[in-house]
Amino acid sequence: MPLCVFYTNVPDKDVPENFETDLAKIIAEVLSKPLEKVVVNVLPNQRMVAGGSSEPNCWMNLWSINVFDKERNPGYAAKLYPFITETLGIKSEKICLLFHAIEAYQKAMPS
């Protein structure tokens, strides 16, 4: 179950209405996970500075099971960066993606 929290200083009015849905679809595709299992939380209007500047920027935490490692992570980033830059107008050098590998036991499931 991929879990995503996306922080940005882009104003909410400038974030497309379907951004979280489209981001969930891309995450599902990139990680080869079912869309039904992807959770995305988008937090616009954040007070953020990247590289000493408050121009549009973002950082994204993405947790998932059995998909992250140093060999595959660059490929994931290569597919996520264009979506973010094209959709929100954030320069690639102002995007920070953090991939967190988790184990199945770390996510609670109903019995």
C-alpha cells in the first residue's frame, strides 16, 4: 500500500482539482501497485523554502513495501519529476522526493 504525503508552497488555487487523483495513478503505475491501494495526501499553501528561496517548491514522502532500492529509485524519480513540473510548474531543482521502504508488518490492516 503506497502512502504519499506531498507538501508544496504552491497555493491551493493553483493546484489542479484532480492533482491527488492523477498523482495516485502515476504512483500506482510507477510502482506497479494497484491504484485501489494508493493513498495520497496533498498539502498546498505550506510555508516552505528550498535552496534559500520561497519560489514554488515541494517535497514528497512516499512509503511502500518491497519496491525501493538504490537501483530502482532513480527510475521512479525520472517518471515523477515530469508530472510535478508539468502539472505545478515547479522546477526540478526545487523538487525533493523521499522514498521510504517499509515492511508489511509496519502497516496495520483490518482483520
